Amino acid sequence: MDTWIIKAMARRYGLDGWTPAQIAHFGRTHFGAHAGLAQQYLFAYERAQPKISPLR
């Protein structure tokens, strides 16, 4: 699991504060045999989202 997937999983599934190992286990359990495909879709979706600039 890379940084993009860890951040995306934490944001989309409410896993803030979880370790990378816990997030990986969640992903394997939640998506089962399709975990790799789900990771690709999640990565592509996160990268396609517009950047939100911070308020000044």
C-alpha cells in the first residue's frame, strides 16, 4: 500500500488513525478477491479529484 491508497482509504472509509497494516487488512477483508482492482479504481478516482486550495 502506498501513501495515496492509505490516505484514500482513511478518507473514504473513516479509517483515520489506523496503521497501514490495519488499512491493508481492512481492504483485503472488505474487497476480497477484488482488492487489487478496487485499489486501482480508488487511486484513479482520488487522482482525478480537483485540488482544493486552502483558505487565506
